[in-house]
Amino acid sequence: RGLAMAPVAAVAAMAAFALLILVAVRLLSIGMRAGVYPVRSRIGWQVWATERLMDSARTYLFPLYASLLTPWWFRALGARIGRGTEISTALVIPKFTSVGDDSFLADDTLMASYELGGGWMRVGEAKVGKRAFLGNSGMVAPSRKLPKNSLVAVLSSAPTKSKSGSSWLGSPPVRLRRTASESDTSRTFAPPTRLRVARGVVETLRIIAVMVSFGIGVGVLFALQSLAVTTNVLVAAACSGLILLAAGAVAGVIAAIAKWTVVGRIRASEHPLWSSFVWRNELSDAFVETVAAPWFANAAAGTPVLNLWLRALGARIGRGVWCESYWLPEADLVTLSDGATVQRGCVVQTHLFHDRVMAIDSVTLAAGATLGPHCVALPASGIETSATVGPASLVMRGDVVPAHTRWQGNPITPWPR
């Protein structure tokens, strides 16, 4: 009966958690105003607690993000969200967040987060104008605005002042030349009803990943209970590690099966936002983040077992590779040659959204290449033999880092010894 009720329990738990987050964030927003405050103050605590809750929501309500429901979720939390917006796993302070019509907030974007210094906290409203684009890990700081039709690139911050239609890269940001691509608006900004319905159906299937994760948890509890009842608690405790290893193996296998079933082998290509591939790719990612990550991938970072699993997802990984990140969105297009290193927090980013078109291309690390902690390597980039990219750096699209050299920065520049 417990296993049979796991799907219902999963939906109920998500709904209850969402309600708790909603109520808590709304209550914390009362009396929250823009300004500069001591870190240890009422408003300082309110803002800090709000961001912690919003971060937890991204983890435990993951299927809700990067979906048709995300703008509605953010509106319910108190953010001002326009029509036709696309929001992925953004982290915002809802009270101070304003997003214009048809804008796009990509993965891990940060809006209106507090700034700290000298024991003081500064908070303020952050705005994104109509049809603006905030790239992966892009930031709009308090009291800043990204004008309409503007773009902030990956791992970059919005400038203090900018004009409509401008593009920015880096931190601190510098102007970036950009050519707008032409595409069918019915597949990017103005989809027909049939595509909205189709997308909604595919996104609803993400709840299956949550149900599977709950089912694995129930299985772990049942196994421990069975051992405790048939033998004793000490034996159950001694075998708990083996049971969790088995649960991790099951989770990894299920995520790999889901990937090949839902999207199959991925090749370099382009897909508009309103297309089956994009929705199915997000469905596959839901199994990675909701099933594989908590039960297996997080704990397996930097182990040969993670390499085996990434190979099962389609990545080409050589001998002696040290990989501490499972963030290889389209693993088929990733090559980590013998002795390559991908350190913690890295994203081997094989896709980008530009004008609501998903462009996918390969990323290659040659033998002995190193991608430092919290780096991002964009599509069509490469790091040649024994080259090193330092921490928190951005390897731009199409960049190839020369062999036996060291680079760092956003975007990367030569790193003197």
C-alpha cells in the first residue's frame, strides 16, 4: 500500500511544500522596503530568509520551473511578471522583481538579490524590460534595470545604465555586438493554442520524476524496516550504506533510461522554444535533477562511478578523467579526453537560447585539460591539451583555448603565472 500511495504522496508533498513557501515568502515581504540596512536587522533577516526559501523551492519544486506554470508561480509569490515570459530556475526576491512582457530568464539567473559589504545590506528593485534576455547565471543587481530588447550574457551582470537593444558581457560588463536572428514567431513568441496544449501535456509528465524519487525513498525505508524487524536495528544500521548504494544505482539507471527514451541521441542542431525537442529535453532533465542528483550524482561527484553514468548518458569520457559535476545538459555532445578535469560547480553548457531558439553544439576537453571550479564552457568551445581555465571563468562560444596555456576571467584572458 505504501508503494501504491507513493505517487499520491509525491503530489501532496509538492503541493504542501509549495503552499508553505508561498505563505512564508508573502509574510516575509510585509514591511520589506528598498534601502541600506544593517545585516543584523529585521529587513536584513527578512530578505536573507526569503532568498533561502526561494533557493529551496528551486530544488524541491524543480518540475515547476522552466515551465508554463513558472510565471504564475512567481506572480503568486509577489513578483511582477509580464505576459509571455519564459523563466527557468531563476532566483529572485519577489518583492523587488519586475519582468516585462516576452522576456526570458535563463538557468540560475539572479535578480534583486541583496548586496553585502561592511556589515550592511543593500536591497532594491530590479527590472527586466520587454523582450529582454538574461542569460545563464546572469545577474540584475538591486536598483538596476535591463531595458527592453537588451541582453545580458552568460555569467554576466547588468550595467548600471544601458540603452534599449544593447548587449552586455562580463562582470564588470562590457558592450557586446549581437546580431538578432530571424525565426518563425509562431515557434518563439506567439505560439498557437495547439502548441501550448502540447507543451502543457509534456511538462505535466515531469511529475513522474518526483513520483519515482518518492518511490525510491519508500523502497529504502522498507528495506531498512525489513532488516530491523527480521534481525535487529544494529544490522539495519550496518547495512544502510549498501541500501543507499543500491538506491543510487537504481536512480542512475532510471535517469539514463529516461534520457534515451525521451530524447534519444542528441546532435548539434537548432530548435525553437515551442518545439517538441525542447520540452522533451526539459523532461529528461527533470529525471536527472529530481531522481539522479539527490540519490546518486551529488554523492558520486569525482568518482569513477559518475564517469560511468555520464557515459551511459552519451558523454565520451576517457581514462583517468576527474569530473565533479553532472551538469552536462546534452551529454552526447561532451568529450572529456584522457586525464581531463572538470571541477566542482562547472557547467559544460552545450546549448544556448538566442532569440528563443535553442542552439546545441559540442564542447571538448582534450587530454589533460582543466576546467576550474564554477566555470562555464559554452557550445562549440574547446580546451586543448594540458590547457587550464581558472575558477569562475567563461569560455565563450567558439573559443578554443590553446594547448599548454592558462586562462582566466569572464570572458577568459591569459592568466600570468
